[in-house]
Amino acid sequence: RARRFRDTRPVRGLCSSDIQRYSAEELKDIDDALLEYPADGVAKLTLNNPKARNALSTHMMKTLQSYLDQIAATDSIRAVILSANGPAFCAGHDLKEMKALREGGINAYQDVFEQCSELMQSIVHLPQPVIAQVEGMATAAGCQLVASCDLAIACEERAKFATPGVNIGLFCSTPMVALSRNLPRKHAMHMLLTGIPIDAKAAVARGLCNSAVPPAKVEEETLDLASLIAEKSKAAVQYGKPAFYQQLEKPLPDAYDFCSEVMAVNMMDADAEEGISAFLAKRPPKWNNSN
């Protein structure tokens, strides 16, 4: 059978560079994101433009997309942390850049929103689970970024989440896509219609984040979670992550049919055979995580 559920290739972003806030010379000096490897099997991608509150400029989105493509193609990476330097996690789109884009008309804006949408979908389609490590404000497309991740750990004192576009006459329509797939409808609509921020504990209660932890524990807790996932069978996770999102879009009978096929194919995988044998023999499994 065709393994449609195993198509975990990232969707590549559109690089809209017709109008940029920075000159080509300035771009050379800006390292909008950093990629490092803090533990075995774990990659950490950090937004790194705190002066601009890590806004999703076209250059920032292009940089993130490039790193995500690199991560997707790296077999040794089994979990990803998405974090940010500075007091803000991400302020959403760069409003100065967006104002300048007005000269290009509706097509220029369409390109930017499509680029952002493809970036968000790349996170969902990434073979590896992605954990947001949120230690500051995440607004608009920044909140969308958190909602697009598979898991999220928030700083209980500093993390806040908002979709405040309505306050400037621009409804957060594309952030709404990710937000409404994480929060119950009325909670999502309250955020979208009022623009009022919620704190980390409310984000956990409403389903946007997994846990809210003290400031001193955020990095440790996130890395522990990523390392725990990295220790699991890579094959099992790569069957499971895409299947999770695909079955959500299906009617109940179709979802069961689809996931029955996923599990049957997964059962034939060498890691499933090893895992079951190890369980019955009461020994630790030896996963085939090298390829």
C-alpha cells in the first residue's frame, strides 16, 4: 500500500525579497537565527533578533525556513527546540516592513502571508517533533509560531500570548488557523476578538502550552523533554507525528481505517519487532536510530 502518511517532507517557504527592510550589505551582518545541538539527537533553533523583538521579517522567515529544511534532512536529529533570545519570544510580523510593502499592493502582502503560512506548515510537516521554549511575549504570528509547534513549555512569570491584530485594524486571520487547532473555539475567539494577552498558566489550561515552569527551570525542562523524545524509536515517532495530524482532519470511521493501516505498517518495522521482543525479554530496546 502507498504510505501516504509517511510523507513528512517539509513544505518549502516562498522567499519574498522584492521589498526588504534591510539592504543586502546589512543582511550579511544579521544572524536572525542560531542552530545548535545541546544534547544527543536534539537540535535547538533560536530566534536571534531581540532588538526587533524577534519579529518575523521576510529575512527571519527565510532564515528559519532554511534551518528547518536542514533539520528535516538530518537523520541524526530526533527532536527540535524552538526558542528565542531577548525579552520577547516573537512579536509577529515586522510592522515597519509590512507598512513598506504597501507600495507593492495586495500581491506583496499575499507573498508575505504565504511565506509565513508555509513556514508554519513546515513545522507541522517536520519529521521531528518541535517543542517551543517560550520565555517572553508571543504575539500575532509569534503566537501562531507557538501554536504550530507540537509541544510548548512556557515560563510561568514571563511568557504571555496574544493575537492583538484587531487592535490595529488587522484581524489575526492566519494566526487563527493554528490557534483554533489548539484552543477550544470560544477561548480562541476571545483572544482574536479582544487582543487581550493570556499568561502561561492560562495558556496551559486552554491547551496552547503543555506546562508552565519557573524561569530557572524553563531551559532544563525543555531540554529534558526533547532528550526524552530523542531516546524513543525514531521510526515510531516518524510514523506517529504525521498520522496524528492527518487523522484529525478525517471523519471518525476514516480516521480509524487510516490509523489501522499506519499501525499495521508500523508493526512490520524493525523497531517494532525489537521493542516488543525487548519488552517480553525484560531488557532495554536497541533502536535503529542511526538511519
